[in-house]
Amino acid sequence: MSTLLGPIRQLGYVVDDIEAGMKYWSEVMGVGPWFYNPQVPIEDYLYDGQSYQPHNSVALANSGEMQVELIQTRNDVPSMYRDFKEKGLRGLQHVAFWTTQYDDDLAMMIGRGFTLKMSGCVGVNGRFAYFAEEHHPGTVIELSEVMGPKGKMFDMIRAASEGWDGTDAIRPFPDLSTL
């Protein structure tokens, strides 16, 4: 376990073709089912302190306690995902720590010298922050709030993976407003 913020809970992969990624991970790696959102509703999105409107597709599945996230950018809005791709990279872009004490953990990270690079919110209590420090590809740190509907969705995704038999490999994201 990390001494920074507890266990790493998610591995985030930037891909060029999210449908092919879900197919590979489910058929070859045996990971699934995948919960797919073709356009994640991100609010209050900031990159380097500037507001933008990103269009990202995301798919989530679990392998045990570890969540795997596939991310495909659909527009050219500034983001750390776009930066990663512009370097010619694909694959693991970030690791995420989950928190129920977002404000305290964000303050701790900034107090330790980390620089907020990208942030936003998905649903109620679904804030996220990415930090600029990256020492080699795949080591961007995300702090992800997992309370309320987003936390319930993550629990549901993990539960769906337990005993998954390979059928119904791609499913829609649940409506966060109903969780």
C-alpha cells in the first residue's frame, strides 16, 4: 500500500479506440464487465486554471479491488490525456487514489509540493484532481472523491466483476442521479 494516500485503486489507460480496448480487456484479459459512457458529463473542468469543455469517453471495470479505466479523448481540449498522446504515448497514464476526505487530501498534496494541473467534477461528490508531477509515463497521480453517487457506482462496478462469466461484456454507465 502507498504511504501517500493509501492503496492505489485505479489504473487509467489512454487509448485511441475505446471499443477495441474494452474488447481486448474482456476477451483476452478476462476483465469485465465494462461500464461505458461515450461522453462523461464533466462539470467545473479546469486545465492549468482555465475552463474548457472536454468530450471524453470512459469505460470502467474491475479486476478484484483494482479498477481499470479506459479513456478516449473525443475533442482537442487541453488535458493531461491529450498531453500524453501528443508525446506519442498510449497506455497507462495515471494511477488514482480514492478518498472520502477530498478537501483534506487535496490540501495535503498541495502542502507536500504537488501542483494541481487538471480538475473537475462528475456528479455530486465526484470531484477529481490530477497533479502535474510525473517522473515517467504512467505516474500521474489522480485524487478521486468517491462519496455519493460516484462512490456507489464504483461499488456496483466492483460487485458486477465478482463472478463475472464473460457475458454482457459492455454495459452502459448507470444514471448517477438514480444512485
